[in-house]
Amino acid sequence: MTQDRAARIRACLEQRFAPLELVVQDDGASHIGHANEGRGHFTVRIVAPAFAGHGRLERHRMIYAALGEMMQQDVHALSISARSPDEQD
């Protein structure tokens, strides 16, 4: 089930941002027994030109918007690293 969610997250972000780099990691195993275990815990690392000129908060909002309803129903926690191509690690 969470693999399906990770694949859906990947598809939404690829469609919206055409990233140069995208890693979607399912962190659910480390949250077994957590109160919101039915909803997923994920880490996203994304590099895309769309983030140029936007601050960290705006980038997160862009990602939340791209995931839309998934943020309400399927995702409990999302750790995000969003950069533009000209930014270093």
C-alpha cells in the first residue's frame, strides 16, 4: 500500500515539476505503531528548475499543492528537500 503511495507521489511530482532529480523514500517502517500509521511517512528529495527564485516555504507549498488530496488522505508526514539546479547540497 505505501509503495503505491510512493509511486503516486513520484508521478505527481514528475508531472508537475519535471525534476532533474527525484527520490521518494517510504519511511513508514520506522513509524510502526504510530497513531497515524495508516497514513504514510515519506522523505522527498527533488531538484527542479521550477524552484528557482522561490524560498523554502514556497517550495514546500508548491509540493503540497502538487500532491493535492494525497496530503489530506495518504500522507501523514513529509520531509522535503527541494532545490533548484544551481543550488549545492
